Amino acid sequence: MTSKVDLLDLDRKYLWHPYTQMKDFEKDNLLFVDRADGMFLFDSLGRRYYDTISSWWCILHGHNHPRIKSAIKSQLDRLEHVHFAGTTHEGAIRLGERLVDLTPDGLARVFYSDNGSTACEVAIKMSFQYWKHMGETERKGFISLERGYHGDTIGAMSLGGVPAFKGPFDALTFDSYRIPSPYCYRCPYEDKPPVELSDRQGIRSLDCSLGCLGPLEKLLADKGHEIAAIILEPLLQAAGGMIVYPVEYLKRLAELVSHYGIHLILDEVATGFGRTGRMFALEHAGLTPDFLCLSKGLTAGFIPMAATITTDEVYNAFYADYREGKTFFHGHTFTGNPLASAAALASLEIFEQENVLHGLQDKIGALQSGIKRFKKLPWVGDVRGIGMVAALELVMDRKTGIRFPPEKRVGQMIYKDGLKKGLILRPLDDIVYLFLPLSVTADQIEDILDRSLEVISGLSL
């Protein structure tokens, strides 16, 4: 039997991990995860670690939930996979019906794909082709936000605003319009912090003039007739730094783009399925987008799957005799996979049968109030959060907000020290965050906060 040490050596020899400088593990070992249960990951020695980032934001109901496992096993005995072009199956149909029921009125058609990047890529391509079909061929432009992130495919990267994720590939991407991030902690438009936490869910209320929307207003006045769509993450820019912004910003942005007939693409890959305290973040603003992109929590982290949900108006622009050339030529091998469909349907059943959203409210209160304890630490510049997400921005100087130099590698220090405390923490540079599974208990939240406080207060900076 191959030992753990031998396997780690084989890993170094053969594997290349994502978002990882492999030289860091020339001597240090990767964390060897052997099994998982509920809130915890276990290494090969049986040590347990809180999965505080939901294994890249996709675990909803805890690891190895029996209901989802049972649904996958039952489906496996019936149908494991079939191509989705010209064929269909019960699971995909029932899931499509459930997603349309759950999302706002007006969203009516579900297009399946494999992951968050492809969900956004589908929306971009659909919007682009829609305007061609409608005869508005000048609408070729796309708008996105600085510090926004929508995936690693070329189209999604073209609309990403996190420099480290796209910098090396600029020559491959298409030009787009970028507007400022509603980054309240580092807002250049006001002399005072523009928002404050207003409720137990972390929903932020407005105390500013929304100066960060000025560039969008100007862009639309100049080129609104040339814009196909705008894409953004509602209320939480996740990979860009867990940036939480006011609901009023989202409402006003939607009004502006609607006035010019521009498609609104909401990327809820990270925020969907309860993360913000409601099933979808858009519910806080009462919005119906033209495209809604979902993945990650769609199957509660069990199997890759994504969905792009759009309107009948968009769908009907493609619905024509074949000779008209309006078919949407886009697809993925595992589109609408039966096993993934079964997992997603089981996850949605858990929401209903375990009354998950109702049970979140006290947990959210515990997390959002508990994270405020970190404000006392001298290098915590900002504390922010929404729903089951909380974040700390660490800085060299609280008064100026000056960041640590990258070579300091504060995030790496926190990751290593977190492991010693039984925590999986994976900071975004110097932004430490918790992205907790919805199944976490109030006692576990308190324990996670206590351990995290020990880690961060113990740093030698």
C-alpha cells in the first residue's frame, strides 16, 4: 500500500495545483485530505479541520450529507450520463422547473453547463448573439466592475477586474469597459466611510451619494447604444476581496442600464443558494436580471454543474427555422448531467425539508456580530460581511489603510497558523474571510471565531 509520504512525493512529481506557486511545496507538504464529514476535513492522521471556506464556496449542507449521497447512488443505478443535444432526462427537466420556480418572475429558460466560468461565458455569448438577431449589431460592448471576477475562460476573463487573475493573458482577451468597484472601505469619492452595517444579516445601508456610479452614468450617456450587457456579482465581490457593497448601489445600477435597454447579467455563482441569507442575493434588491449565472452551491459541492437562466425574450430571439442560422451553438459534454441533476434536486429538497433559510438568521447574527471582535486588533483595517460570509482586511496602518507588501505573504502565514488551530483559512492576499457552510451551528461559529482570533492576534507583523 502506498504511504502518505510516497503519495505526496508523487504529487510533487506529477501534479500542478490551481492558484498555487508549486515551489512553495518544494519542501513543505500540501495538506493531505483523507476524508470529510459535516463541517470538517480530516487528514491522513485523523486530525480535523474546520472547512471555513466551504471548499471554495460550494459546500452548503456540510460534507457527505446522506440525502444527497443517496440521491446520487439511486441515479447511478438508473442513468449516469447522456449527451444533452437532442436528448433529455427526468432529472434535468425537474431541476429546470425548480430553478425557474425559485428565481424571480421573468426568468424562464435554463441552459446547463459545467462550472461558474461557463455559466458566465454562456450569458456573454447569448447576449452578444441576441443583439445580432435583433438587428442591433452596434451593441458589441460589455461593462464589468473593477475587482469583479467571473471565471477563467477567455470571455469571462475579459470581464474580470482582478489583475492577478488576468494580467498574463491580456493579449488573449477582448476589450471591455470597466467601472470602479463599490469598494466602500477604499472609496475615493467620499471623505467618510460611506456605509454602515444596518442589520443582523450584514446588509449595508447607504450613507453616500454613490459617486462610484458616476463613471457608469457618463459611459452610458456616451456609448449606451453600443453596450450589449453589464455583468456583476450582486452585493458581494467575492474573489476581488470579499467586498460587500450597499443594496442601493445595485438598485441604482440596474435602473441605469435598464434605461438604455442593456442586458443585466448577475453572477450569483458565489452568492446563490443562501449565502447572503436569502436564496439569491438579487432578492435583497428586488431585481429580475436578463441573465442569472449559477454554479458552486447548485449541487451543494458534490458534482460540477452550472446553469444560466434567462428570459423568454432572449430565448425567442434564437427560436427560428434552422435555415435562419439563429441556433445557439454552444455546449458542454456534461451539460445537464443526470448525477449532477440528482444532487442539485436533493440539495433543494434539503432547503425545504430542513427549513434552511429560516434557520440561518440566528447563525448570521452570531457571525456578523462576532466578527466585530476583530476590530480591536491593530492591523485590522476593515471588518465586513453579509449573510454567512465575513471578512477582515489586514493593513500595515489603520489610519492610512496602507497594504502589506506582497513579499510579506501575510495570507500564507495565516494559512499555516490556521492549520495549527484546526482551521482551513485561505486568505485572498491580506483579506481573511469565512465563507461558512449553511449547516454550521452557532456553537461552531463561536469556536471558529475564537480560533481565528487566536491566529490573527498571534501574528508577528
